[in-house]
Amino acid sequence: MSRNPQLEAVFEARYVWENAVGPERAERLREYHRLLDEALVKAAITATSREELEDALVEAYREFRRAKRLEERAKLSRLR
């Protein structure tokens, strides 16, 4: 699935944050928020918050997450 590289980075950061454990989780959340803020600045959107951007991307992120999990499962099955 071809996407905007910036959008891919945001999705990847969110995925990593959601799957992080322990003290690493806070650092990953900061990185995810930084990428969201950069996307808002780059798009010159001043009236939109991080939360609104996340809401707008929820369906696309679900597709990304589903594809990522399928990819991980395929890698695991190849290792067996």
C-alpha cells in the first residue's frame, strides 16, 4: 500500500508506541506526538489539534496496523 512517506512515519511511530513496554513507552509517545505536530505544521493547519488529526486518520491507521500484523505473522511462519 503506497502512502505519503510522512504519513507512513506517523503510522509507524504510533505502532511502535502502542507496542512499546516500560520506560520506552513515554519516549515513543513523544516521538509520535512530534511527528503529528510536524505534519500539522507542514500542512499549515493551525485550527486543528493532534487529537483531531488522529481522529481523521483512524481508518487509515487501522489498515496500516492490519497490514503490519499480517506482515509480522508471515515472517513468523517463515521462521518455523
